[in-house]
Amino acid sequence: MSSIKRRNADRLASAKHFRAGASVTDVTIFGYLSALGTPRALSVWLLYSNGEHDQLLDLKCHVNDYLDGYRYRCDYLATEYLSKSTFLSTSFDKTAAAYSKFFEFEALCHDTNRRFLNPRLDSKSYESSAWLLSATKRKITLILNDLSADELFQGGNWGPGVST
């Protein structure tokens, strides 16, 4: 191995195991949330810096609560910024929470798929959108053509969020 490749491999190995100190982490989090500059970002910082990590992870940001898309974006980013952090001190079982959320959204997808089977019989469907769903299904059928179930299952995989 050439000396340049060896140096690059050494740098990569050291970068892979590098961890910034807590003070650097705090400064970075504070800087990011300050740049967002919203009351929600301030709330996130206060919860984080005071060790209220359970409350921090319980925060939700609902688009229907906003009239301004930019403000929603900033608040959503602040709310979700630390949601996957492994260094937070929490009192709940993260694995159980992940499974619970997974099954909750699988059930939601199941309900949605059942509603799509016959949108005209669905109480949540509107006549004006039924034609769009029907047209969309026809286009998907044209694109997928004669895709077999085996091909479908071999080509599918879990998304990046399903790490547990």
C-alpha cells in the first residue's frame, strides 16, 4: 500500500471513531437552534440544556397549526433536530417505542390501502378525487406491467427508519 493510501486509511479510521466533546456538541446545538430563531427552537434548547430529554422527545409539530410555511419548516426542524440522538438521557425504552411507532404506521398504511381498494365506498373519499385515484392506479399498473409477487418481494426492502 502506498504511503498516501495508508495515510488516507489512517485518517478515515480516526475520523470514524472521532467523537466531539459535550461542550462542542452543546455549542453546535445552540448555534443551530439560534439560527432557526423561533420560540420553538428556544423551547428545544431549554429542554435540552436542562436535561428534560423526555419532554424534548415528546414535542410534536403539526402543519395544521401554522399559517406560514417558513415558520412551520423552522419549528419542524427544531422539533426533530435531536429526535434520533443517542446521547439523550431518557426514561423510556427506545426499542419498545420504535416497535410501537412501526406498528402504528403499518396499521395506518393498512387502513389506507383498504380505502384505496374501492374509494367510492370510502366515507373519507370525495367523488372529485376518486377519478384521480383511479387514474393513478391505471398509470402505476402500466409502469409495473406484469410484475410478479416474487419480483416485488425480492426488490423490496425496509426504509432507513426501520433500524431496530
